[in-house]
Amino acid sequence: MERETIEKSAIRKKYFIKSQVIVMFGYAMTQAGTLVARQLGFSSISYGEILFVTLSTMGFTLLVTVVVKPKKIISNAFIQTVVKIQFVFWLMMYMFWIYFLQEARILGLFFAFMPLIFLATNSNFIQSLIISIAVAVIQLVASYYAINFAHQGGSFKDVVFYTSWFFPSALYIAYVAGLFHKKRKEVRQSKQDAELARDALWGEMELAKKIQTILLPKRPDILGYEIASYMSPANEVGGDYYDIIDFNGYHWIIIGDVSGHGVPAGLVMMMTQTAIHNSLQDDPRISPSDLLIKINKTITANIKLMDESTYMTITVFAVVEDNHLVYSGLHQDIFIYRERDDRVETLQTEGMWIGLIDDITPMVNDKKFHLDRGDCMLLYTDGVTESWEAGHGNDADKRAPRYFGKDRLKAILNDGGKSSPEILKRKILDELNHYRNNDDVTFLIIKRVN
């Protein structure tokens, strides 16, 4: 909140100082016109009087600027107070100026349009009307005193005539000021509504993120295995999903990726997790393919209700007897470091994405592989492999992007396969630090230790 206040104050200060420059320019133009009138003989004003008005107006404006500039926090109320003080000062100087102009006092009405138009962008109709009336009254009072009491030249009737014709133009300026004021209020209200909507949406996204985080496994554990996991959403809510589930001694491993990211992807991810947990609670010994067939019907129906065009790549693993893993579902390749051979084996996933069609029965089947002691399995989403090297493929550099890629991921697994999953996880993250991405990044490392 404090940072936001300081930023708003900086904007107000910048606008205020810019307005002071405009004010000083207006004063300079006014006194330049006065000097020309003196030189051409239209006015008997003295150089001393011109200097007095110039120094008074310019000096006061500079003083105000010097006072305001060092302030760190500036409120709208403070700015409005300063502007009112400046306006009162301007009216006072306007009275002196009209008196000093003598025969050319009517010149004041023409130059009065400059501050009236400037103030029109900062005041409403009533305020602008009061300002216009104040100018006209000062013009008449100062002229009347100068002609009838100071015995200056000129006709007061002429002053009344020209002042009366000044007023319709001033009235129009007041009308335009009212339009400006109304539009400013509408813009301010629209901004406030947008901020409220943004804050509400941000709150909803934070809630969704919190729910999603809560649903992730806190300490993934399977007896006889070491596990390390990592997830980093592209937005506040992601579409990646991983899980380690234990139902009555039956262990399951899941990894998936909803197309796109953001709130819709996060909702599909959470619905998938809920459907999987409910299905496994009913039958923890269900086959991976049957599990996908069952949850797909629910997810597909829900996506249609959401009126979203999305799907989810997913592979589910059942850890069965003798350290065999039965798996099903189409996702990324499975990388397995075989300690005996000191190499990485690649298993391709097959099947069908979920969420596109109601029945995927003909498209999914079960496959099996074995993990020996020391073997290490790496599961990941495409946010890892599709990260690109910094300095390539962006707007500033048109060179083709260098992706992290599957080969680099396999090489890291091959070099670090003998290490613990946590050390291997750190090596992957250290490499990813040199890459950028605009997608969720998730990977799961599972090593058999017994």
C-alpha cells in the first residue's frame, strides 16, 4: 500500500510541476504582450510596473514549485489547496495588472482566456463559472477605480461593453469544463471498477492457487523408493499435475499436463485429481487403463459444461509386486536411468488424451516395466523441454530459439543417475536457470533404493 501511495504521489508531483511550467509560460506571454503594448504606445504602464508584475507572478510560481518538489507524499487534497492559493494570488495580481495597463486595460480580457482554458481541465462547471465571474468583476472594479478615482484615461462604458462580450466566451469555457469534469469522473469510476475487478480476480486466483497447492502431495513417499518433485506454474494457477497416492498399500504415480494454463487449466487439473482419488478410493486395484477410461468420462463432460476447448495429456502408473510398474496414457516419454548399464532408456507413452471424446476404451492399454535397485525414473511436462535459452528467440534477438530439449534432460539424468533424486533435481533446476519459459514446469524423479 505504501509503495502504491508513493507511486501515485510521484505521478501527481510530475503533473503538478508540468502544470507550473505551463503557468510560468502563460505569465511570460502576458508580460511580453504588456511590454509590446508599452513599446507601441498603447499603454502608459512603466517598466517598473512590468518588472513588479513579472517578478511577483514568476517568483510566486517558482516558490510554490520549490516547496512542493521535495515532498515525498502528495495527496489530491494538498494539490487542490495549492491550486486554490495560486488562483487567489493570480486574481490579486490580475487586479494590479489591470490598473497598471491604463489605456490598454482591455488587453487583460484577452490574456484571461489562457488561465481560464488551463483551469477548465481541472475544474467543474460551477468552479469555472465562478472563476469567469471573478475575472469580469475584477476587470470592472479595477477599471472603474482607475478611471473615476485615479483619473486614468479610457471610457468605463467601453470596458463594460467589452467585458459583457467576454462573458459568453467564458461561459462556453465553463460548459466545456463541465464536460471535462464529467468525463474525468467517468474515467475515475471506470478505473476504480477495473481495480476492484482486478483485486477480486486476483483474490480468486490466489484462492485457486492455494487449493491447488494444498491438493499436491506434501511428502511423496513409496516404500523402497526415494522421490523428488518440482512444480512451477507459468501463472498463479497452473495446468500441470503430479501425484503420489497410497490407498491401502496400493501405490500410484500420476503426471499430466492440461493444454494452456491459467484458471481454466487449473480447474481441469483439480477436477482430474479429484476424479482419480475418488476412483482409486472405490477400487485401488483398478488397472491404469480402466482408471483413465473412467475419469475421462467425467472430465470430458465437465469440460463441455465449462464451454472450454481443452484436453489433458496424462500417464498413470500402478506400482505392483516385485517393483513392476504398470502404466497407461499418452504423455511425454518416460526416461529411466539403468544403473546396471549406466545409460538412459526411453519408453514412449501411447494412448489418448483425456477430455476430448467420451469413450477412449479402444485407444488405451496397459504396459509394464521393472525398476531394479539403483534405477531412476524421470517424468516431466513439456514446460521443461520447451524452455528456451536466454538471448534466443525473443523480440530483441531474432535467432532461432535453443530449446532445453529432451536430449539435454536425458544427458543430465545419465550424468546424475547415480545421485539421489534431490541432487538430480538441483542439477536440472541449475540448468533451467539459464532458460526461459512461458509454460508450467513440472518434473518427478523416482529412484528405487531397496
